[in-house]
Amino acid sequence: MLDKISLILLIIGGLNWGSVGVFQFDIVAWICGGQTSIISRIIYTLVALAAIWCISLLFRDDAVFREDKPAFNE
């Protein structure tokens, strides 16, 4: 569940950065009343924490363990 929440936050952050890069428009700041508002800062911090969490996805074993199938091809 934490992985999905983190990925959702990263998608929001990526779309926001895309809008900044392409249109020079910060959606989060616009919705929350500016980059320095406490709500914007909380959202930016949550996106950063989600990015740190998702680093762990790179190092996880992606083999699915089930009883009816072997986890690794032999």
C-alpha cells in the first residue's frame, strides 16, 4: 500500500514538474496559494519522501512467489 501511495505522489510531482518545465506554471503552488504556503511545502515534502521511498523499489527482488509456480526459471 505504501508503494502505491508513493507512486501516486511521484506521479503528481512529475506532472507538476512537467508543467513547470513546459508552461512555467507550478500547479501545486497555484492550488495551495504560493510556493511558500505551508500546504505547498507539506506537499513538496511528501513528494520528496515518496521519491526517497521509491528508491527502495530499485533494489527489491521482483520475483513473485506462488505455490503453483516456481519463483525462478531453471
